Amino acid sequence: MFRGINPLTLDAKGRLAIPTKYRERLQAESSGRLVVTVDRERCLLLYTLPEWEEIERRLMRLPTLNRKVRRLQGLLIGHATDIELDGHGRVLLPSVLREIASLERKAVLIGQGNKFELWDEDAWNARRENWLAEEEGDDDSDLAGDLGSLAF
């Protein structure tokens, strides 16, 4: 499982160094081959190749006559790009994806279990603050299923 938040800096070419603590696992699981795509939240999602292939299969089995499904497939699959760790543990992010996520220099890589989210640092800080503010006013009555019974 990937977890934790890691501040990163993109270089002038759009490369970022994956934190050392994740590199061995990425090499073991996918020989350093990753897939990066966009998320509706305007961040990037990074998956190991095997994990992405399973998600892609599930997405492609959804009914394509549904406009929301087609839109999601267009965003996730249409923007999916194969990337690879180089000898220094860096990945090159395509410019079009960096533009969508407003990634320029300062970023945060957030472990989300089976994937990473990559955010512009300022966008992440603003989003996190919004989520925390929303939580203060929520009563948890709308939590789905078993989620409401979890203890943290």
C-alpha cells in the first residue's frame, strides 16, 4: 500500500523524483513502469502498470451508451500515458498532463493505497483546507454503508 504525503519539486523538463521509499516496490511490482492519467479533481493519478491494466479493464466493461461513463473513460483512459522510472528514480510527466493539473514546480505526492495522487502544492493545500472545513459541518449521516461505522 502506498501511503503518506511527500513534497516534491519538478525540474525544468517536467521530471520529478519518486521518493526512495517507494522505488523498490515500484521496481518489484512493475519494473518501474507506471501509468499517469488525470483525475476529475484536477490532479494526476499514478498507478503501477498492472494496477492500471485492471482498472482499465473494469472501465472498458462499463456501458458506453451512458454519457457519464464515456466522459470518465475519455478522461481516464484517453489521458493515460505510460511512463517509466529512469536510472535516477525520476519520471517525466507529459506537458499536457502537467498543464491540466497546473503542475509547475512545487508538488505533493500522496499515497492512496493502490495509487498516488500528484497535486500542485498550492492546489492541494487549498483542497485540503476546504475538505477540513466541510468536515466541521458534516454530521456523518450520509456516509455510505459500512464507512459510517469505522472508528478512526
